Amino acid sequence: MTIANTSGTTPGAGTAASVPLTERKYILPLVLITSLFFLWALGVNLNDVLIPHLKKAFRLTDLQSSLIQTAFFGGYFLAALPAGRLMERIGYKKGILTGLALCATGALLFIPAATILAYWFFLLALFVMACGQSFLEVAANPYVTVLGPAGSAERRLNLAQSFNSVGAVVTPVIGAAFILTNTESQAAQTAEANTVRIPYLIIACIFLAVAAMIYFTKLPEVQDDAPEPQKLREVWKHPYLVRGVLAQFFYVGAQVGVASFIIRLTEYLVPGTADKAAAGYLKWHLLGFMIGRFAGSAMMKYIPASRLLAAFAVACLICVAVALVTTGSIPIYAVVLIGFFHSIMFPTIFALSIKGLGAYTKLGSSLLVMSIIGGAVLPVTMGYVSDATNIQRALIVPLVCYVYILSFAARRHEA
């Protein structure tokens, strides 16, 4: 897969430090595509605010409120492969515009959902929005890797993903300020449901505004190595993609599982800890994640991406091992630190997995986005282990994940 009319220099030539991040003619397209990474953080991370909010508004059980994540992860999973197939026919730009249109539609569906006070309508809105974000993930991640020299593809994707982590930090704060209420009475149900209208209307307008900018901007055309759509069974002949899909499954499961267990782990290890104090550790975990994205992108100028991924996987293994064998507050700090080392994993695994796929890039990207389903599967596994033993022992699950990620990084570095 190449960009038409690129310069005649050899992609990836030279050392990591000598390869530029991108070229001047790609700066505006890279900025526009990078904005998408921030935008889809809005949808993903507002779910953490919507779960307690809609649970209170509709008097839901824990199981019923958990359907929010099911609807969202389900949309990501089910739309990924059709998104890749469609983009084989219409290209990246039209695929991105399709994703933005779906995201805006999903966000606008929150308005009638609040009007008729139907929980299933909120789930439908989330599902449509997630389908759109799946389109954006399938398109934007590989597209960023080709907006410049191949030798800096991983660094470019890490930089773009850094703005996704910024969104992850600020979105819950915005959501808590504009969506959450302090009302508890049954009579306040309508008011509580209505608080989502304005935030999601604004989000829809932002998606549409970005879509307009991308529509009127001339983006570089990407030329595939083969003119015909590729067969799904053929893509499995690329061993590093297969290993990358598994690595991404394990990574996303570990990331979601560790983050979702921090508050409960803190309350288990230090009984009597207030909810807000425990939530503070989660904020530090997410802040470390954001810092790590920017720092990791800078480090990749001097360290090969596969080697840095291996080093961060080893660091995660050390942190989770410390958390498993120590007591008191030490395990909490170890788990908080994992956020920093999680930072580069998703974009680096993604970039390393699609490297050299050529005509199979869109299809490979679809499979990598589908592997996000690990975020719905492995945290449940951690919950099972926690119920059978205790919440600290549940960290064995991400420990296994980091072992596989280390194996993937080591093999990719040898290639």
C-alpha cells in the first residue's frame, strides 16, 4: 500500500532518529486525521459516565446497566469487518466520512431517546455511534501509518493516539459536569434523561464539522497493491498479523480490566478508603497513560518500536508481579504505574501488525479493530478469578496477557 505521487526516497531508510515524522505536504491531512483520535475518545469514555447516570435515571440493575458496554463493544466488533470490506471499494476518505456520519447519527439519536424515555433507544444510539467509531478506527489507524516515511510509521501512530488519551482524561470530567446530576427522586427521571441532549447534540455537531473539513480537504490517495478485494482466508497467511490480532486482544483486555479494577482493588487492599480517594488512583493511572503516549512517541525517534514495546511489556510484567506478591499500598502504586506502560501498546501493536500487508491492510485493520472485543471478555475473566479467590489474585489474567505481548514484540523485532 502506497500513497500516490510520493517522493522517490526509500521508505524507512536510515536510522530511527534520521527518519522524519512526516513530510510538509502531509501535515494538514495528518492533523485532520489525528483529530479523529480525540473525537472517538468522547464516545468511548462517556460510557463511564452514562452507566451510573442511566442506571439511576431508569432504575436499572447492574446487569441492565452493563448492556451499555455490550452495545458499544458489540458495535465495534460487528462493524469492523464490513468497514474494511467497504473501504476496499470506496477508499479511506469516503470510509472516514461514512464513519463520521454514523457517529453523528448515533449522537443525534440520544435526543429522541431522551424524549421517549426508552432505555433500548439509548442502547441503539450507542450501537450506531460505536459502528461509526469502528469505521474511523479501521480507516484512521492504517491511514496515519502511510502519511509519511515508513520508518516513522509507528511513531506517527503513537503521536496520533496520544490525542486519544487526552480525550480519555478530559471526557469523564466534561461528562460529570454536564451529564451527572445529584437528584434521586423518581420525579426527576425525565430531567436526568434530558441532561444528555445538549452534550450529545454538541458532539454530533463536532463530528459533522470535522466531516465537512475532511470532505473539502484534498487527502492523499492510497494505492493498494492489488485491485480486487482480498479474501478473508488469505489474510491468515500473514503470521505477524495473526499474532498481532491476538496481542491486541490480550492488550485491550488487560487495559480495560486493570483500569476497571483499580478502585475496587484499592478498597480491598486499604479497607475504609473513600470512593473519591480510590477514584483518584484511577485518575493517576489515566494521566500516566496520556504522558506515556507522548513520551513513547518521542522515544521511538531513537528506539525501534518493537524493542520499546518489548521493554514496556517487561515493565508491565514487573509491575503486575509486584502487585501480586506485596501488601498494603504498594500493589496500588504498581497498578497505577501500569498506565504509563500501557500507553504505546495499542498503536504500536497495530502498526507492527499491518506493516508489509499491502493490499491486505484494510482487511487486517478490520481484524485488529475486532480484537477490541478483548475488552469485553478478559475483564469478565478477571471477575471470575476475583470471585473464586480475591481481587488481587485476578491480576494473574493481565500477567498472562503481558507475556504474550512480550513474545509478539520479540518476534516482530527479529523479523
